[in-house]
Amino acid sequence: MVAKELEKTMTPDDIARIWIFPPMRGDGREWGTAVVAKAATAQRFTVFTARYMLNTRGRQRGQGKVELHEVGDGPVDVVLDVVSGVQSRTGDGEPPVEIAPELWFAQEEDDESTTEA
């Protein structure tokens, strides 16, 4: 779902790094956030947040929405420091998981093919 939304504005080859934060669940919904770094130049990333909400129960199960926002840009090392510092600032017990863009997009395609069958 999130990868499909990203593909509307960029290709998997445009994406340098993706970090996925642990989802939150409750009231028949799941909320999640990914931070996406797009290479602006060899030394700079443009950073996006991709947030989703997915209905996990009820009549609207499987339906959701995705919001993609450009939040800034900066030198690669600064962006890496900021992403790693988010965990300590939010108090989350689990750090974000980095996933290779090609694996993330392939996983989304696999998820969709199993739900369509």
C-alpha cells in the first residue's frame, strides 16, 4: 500500500534508504510510519515521511490511506543521525528497521498477489 503510493512520485531506483518504524495497533486499525530518503545529490538526501492507516477488522478490513510528505533535505550524515535519534526522542523501545528499497517494493507486490488470490 505504501510502496504503491511512493511509486506515484518516485521510482524504487530514486530511493536511497527506507526506515520502517514499528506499527501501532488498536481499535481495529494499524498505523505506521516509514522515513524515505531520496538521493538529491551524492552528498544530500531529500527526506519524506510515509504514514499509513489500515483497517484490520470489520467491513472496511484491508482498506486504508497513505499520506506522503516531503519534510526536508540535508547532508547524508545528518539525515542518518536524525533518523537514529528519533527512537531516543520518542521513547520507543524498538528502533526503526532499515529495509532495502528493492526488497520493500518486492514485498508489497508479494503481499498484493496473495490478497488477490
